[in-house]
Amino acid sequence: MYLAREMGCEVYAACADTGGFSAAQIEANRKSALKLGAVSYITLDVKEEYYLRSIRYMVFGNVLRGGTYPISVSSERLFQAAAIARYAKQIGAHAIAHGSTGAGNDQVRFDMTFGVLCPEMEIITLTRDRRLSRKEEVDYLNANGFEADFARLKYSYNVGLWGTSICGGEILDSRQGLPEEAYLKPLTKSGTQKVCLQFEKGELCGVDGQAYSPVEAIQTLEKIVEGYALGRDNHVGDTIIGIKGRVGFEAAAPMLILSAHKYLEKFTLSKWQQYWKDQLGNWYGMFLHESQYLEPVMRDIEAYLESSQRHVSGSVVLTVGPKWFECTGVDSPYDLVNSPLGEYGESQSGWTADDAKGFIRLLETPLRVYYGRHPDEAL
């Protein structure tokens, strides 16, 4: 509204959909954009691109920032920005405007992506440059004939294919957590339920025996477990700009998928495959969060992550209940636990008792050498 009325800009509104909008919400977006002064509105569907170029690698890498957060918003912002940049170039825009504040990560993600993909365009950020508070923005809308409820806008939500982030409200106070009413998907179910996820080379390809594309599988799983209030938590971490940040989130399907995938990998990958994948997965998530997706090393990490998944195929059964879930079992043709050489803690056929004694004797040799010289340090 300000761009059109106060600055005299010809505004072309665009929304990059990464899986967060229903058809009704998209239509509401269109009506709002036109009412606010845009000359046109378009929704750019980037769900498939987002999955293929980001989510699949986050699954391969079991990426959880700080061991907690599935990087829902951090990852999707880059693909939203890229889609907007492509559209802006297509229509010959002179500038791109976004609503990020000056206190968060998104300003970095958007500005950097625009700076690389369309450096000739001006970047307009009224909220950041004018240091507008949420209340000031709502007051401006109300004063200019656009009804907005500040109480309803206490929280800001970012809904996407890979989860929902929740900012504002109690999450700003380190002493508090989010109340039940802050979550978009309330607890409505009781009892327990079994869910079976099928993976092919690390990618989710089916739910409960029904084949789906990965995007459809994620969306289907989300619907199946909706009502159990799963995947809720809050993440505290270091922002790109240097301050600490805190965000609440609910991501039922992502947390189930990541847990099931990691569980399947424990059965199908070697010890060192898991170790090095954990290292690279952590780096991949950090670079993705910190707006370094376009750094060429990310393509190299992706190549390793994809290679590591060649035997990560099979089914994982999970048991879900109100606010909890667990991985129950695995069925895979590449199951390394089911080995003819031995059954852990029960029996062995790949070695003899004397083999075991000799192995243990050799394994202890470096320690015997050390403590032979330093007996005072022994327990």
C-alpha cells in the first residue's frame, strides 16, 4: 500500500508458494494484494523445486539445526527469493521489495539472493529502513481502510512443506514457552496409531503401502498425523547477524520423516558412512541456514549425501500418540543387523572364541603400553 500510494510505484505482487497455502488462501492473497494497490498478483509454485534442490538433501543429511530445528524457514526462503528474482527479471522490474525487519536472518537471505541473481535491481525494505514495529504496520493498514487485527497478528507464521515456524508473542520472553493456542494444529486425537513410511534410496516414496511422489508423501503424512500435536518445539540459536534468536515451530511430517530415515540408515549404512555423513549433514544445514546455498561447495556436499543413500531403501514403522512418537521397526533388503556372521549378544558364526580373545588382547595393547609407563594414572 505504501509503495503504491506514497511512493507512486507500479506494484506487481508475487507470492512464492513452498507448500504453505491452500487454494482459498491463495485467492485471499490475490484479493488482498489488489486491495492494497498492486496492479497484478501471481502465485509462483516452487514446491517441487524446493523439494528437489533442498528438502531431499536435508533428509539425506538428517539435518536438524542445533539438533532440534528442521530448518523449515531458513531453507525455503532461498527458493522463494530465487523465484521472485526470476519473476522480477521476466517482467522487467526496476526494484524488488520485501518485508523483512533489520533484526533477523531473512533480510540476509533475501538480499543476498537478489544481489547475486539480479544485482541491477534496487532492494526496497520499508519495515527495515523505517524500523517499523508490528503495531505501527497494523495501525497504518487500519488508518488506510484495510482492516487488520493486532491481537490476531501477535504471532507471525511461516507455513511451508517442511514445517511451520512461529515468531512473536511469548517466544520473545526467554522465561516462557508458546501456549497451546499459538499452534495452528491443536491436539485433538488420543490413543496410538501405526504409520509405515517407505523409502527408496533415501527418499520418501510411500505412506502406509500407498506410493506417492515425495511432495505428495510429505503432505499425506502431515494429514494422517494431524491432531497428535507432533513435531513441536522451540529452537534457540545463533543468527547470521550475530545475535541469539528463538523460534517456535511445529513440523510433524518432517520430524517423523527425519527420525524414520535416520533409523533406517542405522540398519543400512556402515559405521563410517554414518560418521562422515553426520559431519557433512551438519555443515550442509549450517550453510543452508546462513544463506550460503549458492556456495559451490554445497553441490559437492550434495553429491556425497546422494551417493550415501544408494542402499537406504525399505520400510520403517512408527508408533504415534499425542505429542510423542517412536520408531518401531525396519524392513529392508539391505539390513546389516540381519547378518549370518552373528546376532548381537546371542551367537556368532563368523569367528571363534579364540579369535575374540586374540582381538581383545591386541585391542588393549596400546593401553597396556601406556599404563606400563604411567601406572600412577591408572584407575
